[in-house]
Amino acid sequence: MKRKVSTFERLQSGKLRRKQRKELARKLDSENPQLEVVHRDAAGIDIGNESHFVAVPTGRDEQAVREFGSWTADLRRMAEWLVGCGIRTVAMQSTGVYWIAAYDILREHGIEVYVVNAHGTKNLPGRKSDVQECQWLMKLHTYGLLRNSFQPSEEIGKIRTVWRVRDRHVKEAGRAVQHMQKALTKMNIQLANAISDLSGVTGQKIIRAIVKGEREPRKLAELRHGTIQASAEEIANSLQGSWREDLLFELEQALKDYDHERKQMGACDEELKKYLAAMPTRVVARDEEGETKTAAPVEQTRKRRRTKARKARANQPEFDVTAELIRILGVDLTRIDGIDVMTAQMVLSEVGPDLSAWKTEAQWASWLNLSPQREISGGKVIRHTRGPGASRLGQAFRMAASSLIRSDSYLGAQYRHLRARLGGIKAVKAMARRLACLVYRLLTRGQAYVDRGVAHFEAKRQDRELNALKSKAAVHGMRLVPTGPTAGSY
């Protein structure tokens, strides 16, 4: 029997017809909408910078709509007033960062808070003004037409804050490196054409020597690391230019900015290490026989860890974050090809080890904005559209998917196949969804990922193509006859 779809689900999926939307708008505007009351003791808050407007149901107070200031004393007075009015749940939009203080104080007073994405309220019919915003939110929340946004626990929230601050320092350090390259290029110092990364060992030694006063190209080229492919002669030729004082000053300033950002990253690493150490150890899910599910061979695990250690990012935390992630998450996400330590840390800092807020992989992928957005009419797909908003974690999975282009693994072969068939943009999104689903399975089932290899993917692909050809031949009353050395009847 087909499950009945609720009004909320139809609103969020955009499948309400124009006539249905007008009917729902008429009901919401009437005094008796004839809709099921889900939250009887509900209130709505219109969040602002200087003040917040709060609405409670009629009859709870002489003044059903009040304005409160944004300072802490007024926020506490607002919470006490809501408790006195018998309010148990409140809906507010996630306006900038202004909602965070109100959210924390309302939670302290035992009030359930729904933080609503403004895009969700736009899907609902009806007209509203800024003055009526709080009353509109209260009405929608009363009839259960608003979806609560995911909020991490307090421990994960601290890790998320530090990790996002660290990410900003990483980006600023990258801008400082670009600034150094720009200053060198102005002096016609083509060092960036000789070595690939100015933030590496060779690049930093040469730049620091230049700032200290060294100008001889061959002496600077002697600072070359042994792993650099460019010869000392090539590096010396790239270091011949005009040593202008103003541009040398610019180079020195960019180097100081870079050192400052690296120092800030180190401070974030110390704070992050403290918060990770306070997280509890997660017990891995076990099967009925009491053994860990789908354990990978020890030799393969050691080999993969050595490979990932060689390819570790330069911006990776200085302490052993891999061991901490395995302890907290209960599984090693870096065993999945494309998922490195930075991506695994992003998963922990954004959502934590518990993914029970998403009942299925489809809900998880949709929250990450990695699900296909289709407009369907008459049972046919009219067009594909991009979902609104951007997800930090979704972007991390996209970057992880892009790194599979040269991966000698099952996932690498799958990504290259999708890229040839769908194109780059669609293949990245499809593969990012695949990685996200694998992470979901590992965290919810406690299983370990085992790579099945390129040969296994190619064998499955050939079987699918062969079965498709057999089906087409059977439609026309024919059968396939192999012509190779392994000829046999199909």
C-alpha cells in the first residue's frame, strides 16, 4: 500500500500544484485553517541585529507580539516571558549569526528551538511582511510545516569552531604564498616556473635567503632539495631578475603574513588536540558472532597507510590526528580511496560520529546537496537543476572525488568511467555522493572498507554491457555468438 504523503513533504518536494497552493494559502490566512495542530505551545521569533520580535498564541499574554533587545539581559527576559506564557517550542530563521545567542539562552531555559532555513519558508504559500514575520513563523510551526536544521552536540560544536578557524588560516596562508609569487614575478624572478610549490622546503629556503639579503643565483640554487626535478642550473636561471627595494619589501611582508598564519594554525592544532582528546572512544559495531565486520587484511592496511603518509597534505595538523579520528569515529575513513585525513576531520567537525539524524543514505546525500534535483511533470523529467545553498562537507566530498582521477582502485576506475560517460561536473557530483554513502555505511554499520581493485570494476562493467547486448538481441529474436578464441553459445 502506498504511503500517504504529508503536506510538509509535498511542500518541501515542490510537488504542490497551483490550485493546492492557493487552497493552502487560503487556509493559513483564515482564523481556522482546519489543519492538524502539531505544536500547540509554539512561538515564532523574527531574528534581527538590534532586536528580535516574538509572537505567542493569542490568549497567552495581553500583548501577543513583543520586541526584545539583542543584549544578553533582554534575551534572558525574553526566555522567561516565553516560559511564563507556557511556550515549549520556538521557531526562528537562521539569520546570519544573530540567532546563536538566542538559541543558547532558550535552550538553557528548557525550550525546544527549531532553527529553520529561510529557503524552506519560501516554498510555503502566503504573503508576509517584516512586522508579521514572527506571527507567520509561529503559525507555520504550530501546524508542523517547518523543518528543523541539524545542530551538532556541544562537543562537536567546539571542534567545528576550531576547525573552521583553522581552515580560514589555511586559506590566508595560501593567499600569502600567492602574494610572494606575485612579488617575485614583478622582479622577473621566475622561481614558480622552476619549482611547483613556493611553500615547500626549497621554495621557503630560497625566499628566506632572498629576504635576508642573498642575491647570487647560484648560491640560492644550492638550497635546492634533492627531490626537486629541476636542475640547479634551471633554478639559477629563474633567479635572475631586477632586485627592486620596494618589491623586496613587499616580498618580506608577504613572508611575515605567511609565518603568522602558520603560527595561528599551530595554535589551532593545540586547541583541536585538546578537544579531540576529550571525545569518548566509539565502540565498533559487531555482528552476532561478536567479530568485527568486514575486516581488511593487515598487510593491505599497512600498505595503504604508508601510501597515504607519503601523500599527506602540507596543511595537515601537526599531531597524529589519524589515530584520534579512528578512536572517535570507530572506523578508519581514510581506507576509502579519495578520503584523506583532512576530509575525515571535516566529517567529524561538521556532523560528528553519530549519523542517526539521517535515517537513510538518500537523506544524508540530500542534506549534503549531492542528490540530483529533478523537475518532474506528468511522470517525465523536464530538467535537472542545482539545489540551493552550499554545504562545506559536500564540497569536501567533491574535492575528494576529483582526486580519484589517477587512483589505481575500484573507485578510481568507477570515477573515470563516469567522467567519460557523463562529463566532468556530473561525474564529480555522482562520485562525491558515492563517497558520502560509503562514509555513511562505515559510520552506521561499523564496517571496514576493502578496495576490490580496478580489475573487479572492469569485470562488472563488461558483464553489464554483455547483459545489455543480450537483452537487445533477445528483443529482436537473436542471440550473441562470440567470435574470439573462447567461443561458446550465449
